[in-house]
Amino acid sequence: MSEPLKAVVISHSGVAAALVAAVRAIAGDTGPFVAVSNTGATRESLCADLSAAVGEGPAVIFVDMPGGSCLYAAMAGMKDRDDVAVVAGVNLPMLLDFAFHRDLTPGEAANHAVEAGTKSIRALRA
């Protein structure tokens, strides 16, 4: 990839902003991480906010959960963008992994992040 990937985290309430802040606190300045919230948004305004956050370059959109308005905005708003991948079920380890693999294609970076995020989930005391 010639242009490093942008990460756009979209969530309910302030989850996206908190995750982006945590990535920056842990990893430092790792490039463009943008938070988008659905708070107070209509379906149309959320799609517009997400489109503005993604911009023109390649990106991976990380959605808080696999369903609802945030996923709808990502799938509907980016359906014609081959340079944008969408991942649902975001977690902090996934975003940290992405921060250090921004040289991959959107699809490769999304799959790499999903693998890291999945490996981080454990029942430690069940």
C-alpha cells in the first residue's frame, strides 16, 4: 500500500472515543484513528458522519457490535468502496494490532486485526 490505512471506530455512545484514546495512550501516535458516535444521529446523519470520517483514502471501519445503526451505516455507506473494509465486534487488542499493521491492504489489515482480537478473548475464571 502506498498510503497508510486510516482506522475509523464507530460505536454507540462514547465507546469509540474511549477506544481511540486508549490506543493513543498505549501505542502513541500511530496515525489516523478517528472516532464516530451514533449519539443523537439519524440514520442519514450517521452515514454522512462516517463517510466524512473515512474520507478518500483506504480505511478499515471498526464497528462496536455486529448489528444496529453503526453496522448499518458502515455497510450501507461504504458498499461502493473497494478500499474500505468493515470489522464488527471491535476490541482494544484488535485496534492495537491494527496500529502496527497499517501498511497492509484494508482486507489484510482487517483479517489480521480480527485474528488478534479473537485471540485476546479468554474466559479466565469461568
